[in-house]
Amino acid sequence: MAELRIQDSSSSSQSKLYCVLNEDINMRPPHTWKGRLWRKEYCFLLMCGTVILFMTLLITVSVKMKHQYSKLTEVENKVTNLTSSLALLSSNQQDLMKHQYSKLTEVENKVANLTSSLALLSSNQQDLNDRFTEMLGELKADLESRITNLTQRKPVLSCEAGWHLFLSNCYKLSTNKASWQTARSYCSGQSALLLILGKDSREWDFIVQRAGLSSESYWIGLTDAITGQWRWVDGTPYTMNSSQWEPGEPNNLNEEDCGELTKSRKLNDAQCSRNFRFMCKKTASEN
């Protein structure tokens, strides 16, 4: 068997290497120069392999330690950042809680003010209801008194000579002819208006009946000359009723801007300068 021994000598600063090779004398003849040479080469190779293996192991361990140290440093940095983030998050959370608490307090104050206002409003509403009930009672009593007075005293309506009474109005049908503007001025001089027809169908029937006593056309107080829309002479809008008009009318042919009641007792638009009879209307007098 061969045996390698490495010994550090204390008597000298330089290390000495001793290689002892033990062999079975029965296997190889001792004291040959070839045997001694082989034993020296084998010892050197064994020594070099051991040194290389040791250095390789040392480098591997060093590399692993450096890698682990780098990982440890990275973990420490991450822990530091995480700690800083947690501290910032905690600070933001505290600020948020303070803001929410402030908002909650503000809402509570508003609710308290609203409750107080509602209570005051409820009290005022009750006072208003009481006052309204009182006024309603007074108005009811006043209306009952007026109705009683009107029932006891029924007014008598009358019209001037030449005027015809119907319901609560007086009507006059002219015998002379004039333009629409002249007819309007004449009625105004009589404290009346060129005929304005209301929504009561009985008035339309009355006018048609009175106009039917002659075979003439009559001006009425209807025009679209001012606004382009049909209106009565007092400025109120006219509600179109096609059943009262001649077929296809009004058509505004040749600037026909004034309303007439034709011989067939239908409405038609005609030129305002034409001469027709006319009708005036005013409120009846009470006696």
C-alpha cells in the first residue's frame, strides 16, 4: 500500500513534503530505481489532485457564499422597502380615517341641523294649515253670502236701440258696407269690438241665424295681418275650427288677411280693403 504524509516542519520556514510508500515486498521487488521513480510521480500527482480538489471546493464554497450574501442583501432591501411601504400605508390609513371621521362629524351636524329645520318647518306648516283652514272658512262664508245675494237679486240685462241681446252680450249687424279697418273703427266708436266669437256654440248659431236674414257677407273681428297668425281684434289667438270655414280656406290668396262670414254662412279670408257689412259686439248693460 502507498501512503501520503504532509508534515509542516517547525525548524524551517519552508514546508517539507514526505511521501512514504509502503508496498508488499512479496508483490514488488524493493530497492529498484524504477520503483522509486514511480512512487515519486504517483505521490506528486496525488498531491496535485488533492490541491486542485481543495482549491475547487474552496472556490465553489466562496461563490455560493457570495451568491447567498447577495440574496440576503436583496432580501434585506426588500424587507426595508416593505417596512417603509407599510409605514407609509399606515400613515395614509390614519389620514384617511381622520378625513372620514371629519366627514362623518360634518354629516352628523348637517343631519342635526336638518332635523331642527324639519321640526321648525313642521311647526310652521301646522300654523299655515290652521291659517289656511281659517281663510277657507271665511272665503266659504263670503261666497255663500254672495250666492245668496245673487239669488235674491237677479240682474236685468239690456241693450241700446238697434242692438240685439243674446246671453250677456249685445250684437249689432250693420246695414251699410265698409272696409275691414273702417268697420273696426266704427265698432270701437260704439264702445264695442268687431265681432269676436267665443267657444260657446250657441253664439255661433245665433250669429248665423241673424246673418241669415240677409244675403250679405259680414266682416268679423278676425285677422292675420299683424302677426301672420289668425287672431281676434283684442289680440287673443284664434283656435282653428275647419268645420266653420269654406272648403280649402283660409288660403291667403292675393293677401287675404281679414275674416268674413260669407253668404253661405261659412268663414273665409278676404282682402281687407273690400267692402262688406259688419257685426259689432259688446257687453250688455245691467239695470
